[in-house]
Amino acid sequence: ELELKRKRLESDFGGRKFVKRSEIERKEIDRLREEERRELEQKNAHKNRPSDDGDSANTNSQAPSIAASRTSLKSKEDLAEEQKIDDLVLPRAEVIRRLRFLKQPITLFGEDDDSRLDRLKSLLKAGIMDPDADMTEGQRNDFLRDLAELQKRQKTGILQRKKGKGKDGGSDGEDEVGV
């Protein structure tokens, strides 16, 4: 075990005897982010694959048996993924970073590091929310929300006016000159 650790450190840091803690932490964070990126790619591939395979499975005469084997395979993959999430042990800073990424509160009242990690695990098991979506929970700026809603109404009103002009009379040039 120690030899593996030495070899890994030697390959990561070029055989230096002394390494800054910041370099070690940066490598660990880079490794975790790379792992997250691979997991997201796998999830996206799984999402795209069932739609393509589902169409071809319907044309086969053995569709029920194939579908049954796929569902059992998916359930095994889900169980393996949940087991991987359960075994997940992350440093405090990484847990906070992931909660921020999911747009969740970092610390709830009276919550310690272990319960924060448990909350992150339950969020990951429930499914990752769209990180690009607007805030889904928490406090919101009411003024900005109202302003965005007003702009949306104005845009729809302008579009309705343009559609109304096109329907009334496209050959009538008086309306266009007056505007």
C-alpha cells in the first residue's frame, strides 16, 4: 500500500521529496473534478442511449426479453452508483463546493460536517439538478423577478401586435407609413 502511494506521488510530482500541501490539494481537486466530468459524460451517454436503443428494440421480434435484460442491467447500474455515492468521503471544502454547484444551502442550522455530507449524498441519489437552471429554492430578489416578468410581458405584447398587423392587411400601406 505504501509502495503504491510512493509510486503515485512520484509520478504526480516528478520524484520530489518535498511537496507543498497546496499542490497536493490541487491535484486531489483536479482528480475529483475529472471524475465528476466522467460521471456526467456517462450519465449523458446513458440518457442518449436508451432513446436510440429503444427505437431499434421495438423493431426486433425479441424486444420483451431485451427490454427485461436492459431494465435489470439498469437497476444493477443504479445500485452500483448508489453504492458508490454511499462510499463517497469528501473533504469539507469539496462538499461545500458541490452544494454550491447544486445551488443548495451550504450549512443548515445546527448541521455539522457529517450531516452536510449525508445531505449531499441524498441530493446526489435523488438526481443532479440542472446546474444551469435559475435558482429553484431560497431567497430571490423580488424586484428583479418582477422586472423580468414585465419584460417578458412587453415582448409578448409586441409580438401580438406584429401578428395583428400582419393579419389585418398586409397590402394596406397607410398603417405602415403612420408607424
